[in-house]
Amino acid sequence: MTIPSRHQQAGLPDDQVIEMYRYMLLTRKLDERMSLLNRAGKIPFFLSCQGQEAAQVGAAFAFEIGKDYACPYYRDLAFVHVFGMTSRDSMLNVFAKAEDPNSGGRQMPGHFGCRKHNIMSASSPVGTQIPHAVGIALGGKLEGKDMVVYVSFGEGTSNQGDFHEGANFAGVHKLPVIFFCENNQYAISVPLHKQLGCESVAMRAQGYGFPGVKVDGNDPIAVYQVVKEAVDRGRRGEGATLIEALMYRINPHSSDDDDRQYRSQDEVAAARSKDPVRMFRLYLEEVGLWNEHKEQALLSELTHEVNDATDYAEKAPFPEPESTLKYVYGN
């Protein structure tokens, strides 16, 4: 008897895990291109998500696209692509062009938001998306909608009032919210051991009356499983779940950050040796779904996609200066 592969046991067919890998690799290639554009002086700023692609893609696949809602944080590039954003959308965002669907070129990169994809527009203060997500879930519950809300944040944000207020409200009202903490070990320059007085972020769920789960954020299949269970709980009316996905932020906090001031390069190199994108490719090869020929074909396809997005965004017009005041003052 043939023993099912891990992804089959998790309820993921072969074509879906291949699609998961495509999203992970696409995000990595977009991230690398953005880094080059920043160094060339063509874009002023960006926030890398290298090392966090597996968790984001694994989580996103557990939701029903078009039905559920997302309140992502600024590093969720892979997640928003699964939810419907395109490579052109992402490049328009970092180039701050008028066609940028997130903010029309008004906000710096990472302020994701797209109404047609059920992605809520983010605010600049860190963590404010959490009570907003809880409000969306309350509205959906009052209207009898079959929907679950995803909200993500770093472990540093879990120390702020927005998280605790949102979690408490969701616990009291049994709201279908998935609190997804992407624990990448650093709140800008502050290491994890200086952030928490408890053993983990997941433990904090106990105080609000719903489950808290830790998962390996480098394993998209494991992340998918725990998020899918949480989503199913939410749909059944059983309330929220806090998920802490453990991972490592490979690049500096932002393009303006020098991470050599607060962590060793040996530490970063050790994390790179466990790169989740590469590790997932190895898994697909082990189960017979991937090989070098397929890898090269996908790389060629993604290179074309990223080049097209870059060229399109670079040539696109900037917003009219007058549009800065749109939606700020009455006519």
C-alpha cells in the first residue's frame, strides 16, 4: 500500500503544493528585484519578506479567496499575491505610481489594500490592523456572513495594546478571526528574548479564551494544516485562534536598516542555510513532483513576469500632485 505524502495527508493535492511553491518562488524573485531597484536608486524604500514566504503562502491557501477577508501587515507580500494581487500591482506599489491599487502611490510600500480582493487598506501605526480585523469579523457575524478574517503581525506587535484589545474583544464575542503572528525573531533590532515575559506569543491566547498554537513557519504544509483547522473552527462559530509561526527574517528590517549592528552574520548565514523556499523545493523533489527541468522552466517564466512588471511600473505615470489632497479635504 502506498503511503500518502505529507501534503496529501494534509488534504493538499499535488497541483496545489506545486502552486504553493510557485507563489513562494515568485515572491522571492520580486523581493530580490526590489532590493536591486532600491540599490540602484530607482525605488526609495522597501520591506523584505525573505524567510517568511512559506508561512504566508501556507496560511493563505487555508482561506477561501473571494469570500474571506485579509488584514495583512507590511511584510505580507506572498500572502497578498495568493489573495489576488499581481506582480504588476506590487511593482506599481514600490514605484509609487498612480495605478498602484494599494494607495494610488500615496503610501510607502507595504501598505497593502485592495477592495476587490477583500484586502483591507492598512494604516501606518503598527498593529492598528488588528482591531480593524476584529471589527470586520463582528460586522460579518452580525450580517450572518460565512466569512473568516485573517490578520497578521510580527511578534513585536503582540506587545502592543492594539493586539490585546483586539484579542480580548474577539474572545468575548467568539469572532472568526485568525490572529497570525509571524515571529521572525526581531522587532526591528530587539531580539525575541527581550520582548516577551512569557514563553511564547501563542501562550497569550489563554487569557482571551481561545486556542493558541505554535507552528514551524518554514514548513508551508504544517502552517496550512493549523490555519485550516483554525479557519474551520471560525466558520463553525467557535471563535478565534492565535497562531504563532516561528521563522527568521533573513534580510534587515527594511532597506534603511543595518542589521549588522544587532545580530551576527553567522546567525544570518545559519538561517539562510535553512531557506524555506529551497527546503520546499527539496521536499517536492523527494516526493517526485519536481526536478531541475521544471525548476528552470519556472525560473524562466517568473523572470519574464518580474521583468514585465518592472518595465510596466517604471514607465507608468506618477499620481497628479493635486491627488494628494483627494479624500483628505472636501471639495
